Amino acid sequence: MSIITKAAAVGGGVIGAGWVARLLLNGIDVSIFDPDPEAARKVGEVMKGARRAYKQMLPGGLPKEGKLTFAKTIADAVADADFIQESVPERLDLKHRVLAEIDLYAPANAIVGSSTSGIKPTDMQVAMKKHPERLVVGHPFNPVYLLPLVEIVGGQQTFPEAIEVAKEMYASIGMKPVVIRKEIEAFVGDRLLEAAWREALWLIKDGICTVEELDDIMRYGFGLRWAQMGMFQVYRVAGGEAGMRHFMAQFGPCLKWPWTKLMDVPEFNDELVDLIATQSDDQAHGLSIRELEKIRDDNLVAIMDALSKQNKGKGWGAGALHKDYTKQLAKLAATKPTASKAAEKAKATKPVKAKAEKSKKKKKG
């Protein structure tokens, strides 16, 4: 399995800092570049929350944290990294500038992952003149240090070998990599979220319910089912003994009924923003964002811990991965493995591109 020996993060916002936290808490050294003068404080706040959550997962003690270094330039940040995660704002021109610089200074064997929520990797890797073949989308979900899913998407120039190495690297830090079969904007997770978000905006705008009532419907109802089975397996069970075919036959006609406004979008104006923001303020009952983050993290750890005890102790869904991840961290806390200098030297001489060319020659032979 390809493991991460030294990581770099470019961008230290909510997502970038979440990546930093997951990597550091796996004992991996991270060099980060972010021009924001408040970057150190913001990353520090996320680290506090992540440590707090991990202490609940590992009451016996955490692994030794990796070393965090704030680099003055992108070049300094990526100079000796074998894994680089880009998490800058969703502007293609900015992505181009940043990825071009990463590509210019990063080692040839380094995997470059982008946290983009919806930009296709093909559209981003055109800016990479040296090694576009090693770019993948590595789209996580917040909080990155707890939620294990990462959507991996390759572009037209991405080598299959790069996708495989990226899968192994993400898996090595306790994540669940899912490779998206076809390149598409917003991938899978955000397309589902966007569909629900658009419908929710209509329900609030039309006065059908408040934001708190809508959230209650999700968290007291189908959200609990989704957390451990997802959509299709839930509906298979809903079909009774006849399974999915019966469910499809029973609810198929609903597709023609006026049950959704997904093909229409409410006008996104100040009135709608004020309505939702005011209701959201009321829903928070005075809790700060940091307090809400603590509540969220406590709940996520508890849910995954509960799921880890299901299926006769083998764990179920995210709980099974959580069970394995906590074991991995506990082992790391006991003895931190270090790669030999010989292994590191050998790895550094085998860029992704070279591996792919060697593989092609073998096939021809």
C-alpha cells in the first residue's frame, strides 16, 4: 500500500484545515501554505476540535502528531512532499495559478489531490505543464478529520496508476475512497446535496416549513436511515420481501406527480437570504459556530462508534471503517512506523509517469 510520508496542504480554510488535522493526527508531517494572515489561528482552532474528537475515539492515547510547518511560498510547501492537497476557493482561474505552481515545484512522484466541490479535473489540469497525469479530485466532506468519504475523480490526462496510488494514500489515513466512474461536474455527493438544497429553498420560501422544522424532518426521520444504509438499500428494505422491484413498481408513478420543484429554482434574492438567515439564527439558540462544531463532532463520533458495534461486532457501514481506523490509530500510537531511507530513495526515483510507461511496455511485450 502507498502511504504518505510527507504531506503538503495549499489552502487552510475549513476544508484545508480539516485535511491538515487528519494528516497530523495520523502522525504525518504537513507543510501548509496559505496567504491569509489569520491562517495559523484558524488552523489552530480546527486542530483543537479535531484533537477533542480523536480523544473520544482513542481514550487510551493518540499517536504522536506530525509536525506542522507554515511555508512562505507554495514552492517551499510542496518541495519534498509525496502527497499534496489543494483546497483553495472554487475559482477556476485561481485553481489554474495554484496548480501550475504546485506542478512546477512538486516532486515528480507526488500525487496532487484537489478538494474542489465540483470543477472537473480535466478543466484544472490544463494548467499543469509538467505532470498533469498525477492530478486527481479528492473531494471530502466536512469535517474532513472525521467523515471518511473522499470522492476520487480522474481527468482526461490522469493516469490510472495515479488514481490507484491516490486510493491507497487516502485509505492509509482512514478514509473511504470512492472512485467516480465518469467525470462530471459536482461529482455524486454534491449533486445529491444540491438537489435536496434546491427543494429545501422552495419549501422555506413558500412558507411550507421553517429551517428548523425541515432539519427536524431530516434528523428525526430518513437522515437516521441514510447514515447507515444509504438511499437504495433503504428503499430495497421498504419494498418488503419482494425487494427493490416491488418498491420501484409501487413508487415509480410518483415520478410523474408534482412532488418536486427540482426543475425550477427560487429567485436567490436578499429577501430569501434574510428569511433563511433569520430562521437559522433562531434555530441556533445562541450557540456559537465553535459550540455547534463540538456538538456535531460529538454526535458523529457517537454515531460511528455505535455503528462499529453492530453486525455481531464486525461493524456496519461507516462504523466498520471507524472500527478499523481506531485500531490503526491505536497501533500507531503504540509504535509509529517509519519508512527506511532506502525505501524513500527508491520511491523518489519512480514518478507516476515512469510507472505507467513501464506498465505499458510490459503489456506490449
